[in-house]
Amino acid sequence: MPQPSRLDDPLYASMAWARYWRLMRGMALFTLICTAATLSVLFYLHGWVSIHLYIATAGGIAFALMLTAALMGLVFLSSGTGHDESIDDPFSPDGFDDE
């Protein structure tokens, strides 16, 4: 029998999602700093190559960092709120009655 998740409580869920979005805002700032630093180093080393190079580099860095932050944030949200333990696991040792 699955246990209720703590995310079913609206008050606790709003607190957990607020923490998740605070993490995402922090990672957006970190992404902006990393992207600016990378573009600065790229410009320092190679000069003005092409606007397409800088757009692609900025997009790739921003996409990779924000996707990583979003997925890891969801893992932390799921684990930290007890949502992982609330599933019904048919393969758990408690689920079999072979005796």
C-alpha cells in the first residue's frame, strides 16, 4: 500500500516548490556568470570570430547548466520531501508472501 506523499499537503508542497525555484534562480545567476566568463575568455583568445559562434556557445552553456540544475533540483525535491518513499514498489521484499 503506497504511503501518502508529503507533497500532497499544500502548505508543505508550496514550501518545497519555493525552495526548488529559489535554487533555480540561484543557478540562473550562476549560469549567467559562467556564460559571460566563457564568452569573455573566448573573445580574449580568438577575437571577433562570428556572432554565430558566440550565440551557439552561450546557448549551449546556458542550456546544459540549466537542464542539469532543473533535473538535479527535481531529484533533490523528490528525495527531500519523502516523495520517493511514497511509491508502491512491487519488487520490495515486503511485497512478496512466498512463505
